[in-house]
Amino acid sequence: MSHKRLPYSRRDFLMNAGSGLGAIALSSMMAADGLVPRAAGATLPDPLAPKPPHFKPTAKSVIWCFMEGGPSHLDTFDPKPELVRLAGQPMPASFGHPITAMGTGNNTLMPSKRTFKQFGQSGIWVSDWYPEIAKHVDEMTVFQACWADGLNHVGSVCQMNTCSILAGRPALGSWVMYGLGSANENLPTFVVLTDAGEVIGGPKNWSSGFLPATYQGTLFRNTGAPILDLIPPDAIGNRQQRGRLDLLKTLNQHFDADKQDDSDLDARINSYELAYRMQAAGPEAVDLTKETEETKKLYGMDDEATARYGTNCLLARRLVERGVRFVELYCGSGSGWDAHTDIEGNHSKWCKVSDKPIAGLLTDLKARGLLDSTLVVWGGEFGRTPFNEKGDGRDHNPWGFTIWMAGGGVKPGQVLGKTDEIGLRGVEKRAHVTDIHATVLQAMGLDHKRVTYLHNGRSERPTVVTGEVIKEAFA
């Protein structure tokens, strides 16, 4: 019996089949990233599935303590003796006369009334407005020559969140979520907590921008239950609730079949599922009754002045403890730190509001072994000027101001950068907002130049087209 030779050998068949598997995998990945159309009725890929970092991270979570309104670096972390010598004099021409938000560039110089001391083994200077935070300087890297591009709050708060003074770009927390996915499928990955009022610019500061809407931040309420309507009425059981969501998901997917570019609808479907899962995990995560009275006092929750921000700081610890990757804590939301007049009264209030809660957060994280894996960031959208406004206030200063980081792998007990002799501009090791964002992403194991999203034919990245990692920040 003769055997007819086949046109392909078994080796050819296996090689071709293997190559096809690669194409299938590539197609799946491209569909997940939205680069190819989704087939009608196809199951939605999980946009929050955990993703590997680019390299080993030094931090698992970020807690950003955002002092909204612009805290004065000159009265907190950056003492300037030269201002005492030049008090009441016009600003020397050698420093230049900047165009300021309120037109105060020619006003007279005003020294700080605060008392500064060196703390810790590192000898970092801190004013008497922050006595509790001062105890933690040996855990910090202090960036004293930060700078930004905006003059006013709306653009500057937006830039500190998104790297752009113009609305429309994703927030840093959204990029973290997009780059790493979720570490706890039962809780939001990016949470925002406010204290006093509405954040200037509102939701654009935690928006996902041109990223799919799933990656936007989740705003928790600042009074009462942080998450509204999470628990269904007693008359609705788990089976009925699950059935309602399944029906709603089916209807939404049917409606979405020919609207594959509508990320808002996809986000809504995902949010319903997250809300369902949070019905078990959410109440436990925000239940502060489980905390001891000693812990609550550590955060200042026994003092009316510090109770609200202390509550938010404690919530932040509980959230990162449960895998939430990015928590933003606004202090003075609604530009509370904006001291155009009476900086003594304004900053005395807000420093008291934030001092004990933030110090308590650092103490608690360290005691629980969480500080090494949690990057804590402190700062506002800009600093304040060395010259006066209205005699006893300070104008906006985006040319040189202070931000500090603690934990999360940063080198402890160091100061990077320097402002000029009057604290107007950064002159050594300047750090732009994009550099700060690149450094935070580095701590999370993400290369800011490799976290990209194709938008309008352009490969967008978190730091727009600039930004460098501040390598000296890491231990």
C-alpha cells in the first residue's frame, strides 16, 4: 500500500499553529486596550484586573495629603533669615519682579513670624506651626525647590493632579489604576476624601480624562457615611439583588453592542458590579467603631479642630490596609490655605487641623509595618510669596515651594533642592510637578514614559512630554 506524501509535514503544522496562538494572544491584548473593536455580545474584559509593574515597586499605595489653597513654605519648612534683614524693603531688583496672581510683585518683603528649629538626626528645619509632623522629619525627603506653571487655583490644583493646567487629562490616581489595575476587587482603587468644602475645579481633579471612565476616582462624602446607598433595603435579598444587576448588565450590554467607544457606559456597568461587591467589603472598610480610642486620639479625633481631617487620615490607613492603591486627602478643600490676608490666623488654623492627623497617620502606618509600602505625600498646588499682600498676607508662588514625601522607599531624613535667599524661586535641584509625578509612579513600579494610552493618534503618558524621576529621592 502506497502512502501519499502530505503537502505539509507535522513540523510545519505545529509551527504554523504555534504562530497562530501568538496572534490570538495579541488580538486579545489589543481588544483589552481598546485598540481593536469588540465583537457584538462579547464579554467585557476586566479593566481593573491586576497588572504587573514595570519593575519592583518600593510602594504599594499612595496617600496624598493635599493642602488646598497653597501653604506657605516660608512659614513651615523653608526658613529665610534674609527676609528678616530686608523686612519692609522693596524686593531687590536682583531677584526680579514676577507677574503674580494679585499684582503684588512690587510689594515689600515680609519675614515669617514663626520660630524655626532643627529636628531629628537629620536636622531638618520645621516651624512651630507643625510640632507633631516635625517629629517625623527623619522619615522624610523634603523637596524645597518645587515649581509649577499656574498662577491661580483652578489651573494649579488641576496641574498638581494631572500635570496640566488645562482640564481634560487623567489624574495621577487614574494613571496608577490604569497601569496597575486593582489590588482589591471589592473596593475602589482610587479614593478622594475632602473636608471643608468643594475642591476648586471639582471632579476634573480626579477625572480619568481621555482614559476609559472606569479609571476615574471615587469621591467619598465628608460627613456621615462615606458611601451613600451602599446597603439595599432589608426587603431585598442577595438573590434578588444579584438578579436585578444581571438583568441590568444584560440590557446595558445589548445597548452597548453598537456603541463600543462609549467608555462611560462600560464604566457604569463596572460600577454597578463594584457597588454590589462593596456591599460586603465597603461598610467594614469605613467602620471606625472597630478602632480603639487610643488610635482615634492618635489621629486627633477627640478634638473638634482635628476630628474631621483625623477621621479622613484614619480612613486612608484602613483603605490602603485593604489594598486601595491611591487615596487623596484634601485639607482645606475650597482653597482654605489661600492666605491673601491674615496669614497668621489662616495658617494657624489649617496647620492645627492637619498637624496631629498627619503625624498620627505616619505613626500608625509605621507601627503597623505599612509605612515602608505606603508613600505619604504632603503639599499644595503652590507656595506663597516672600512679599506681602494687603500688609499681612502672601500671594501665590508657583516658582519655588515645598513638597515632602515619607515612607514608600524614599530616602529618609534629607532635603533636596533649594530656593533663593528670600524663598521666591527654586535655584538648585528644581522639581517640576511632572518630576514629582514621575517619582511617585517610580515608587509604584511604573515607568512614566512607558505608561501610555493611544488617544487621537497620539501615545499619551502621565507626564505629558516632560518629567524626570528624582533618583536622589530613593534610598
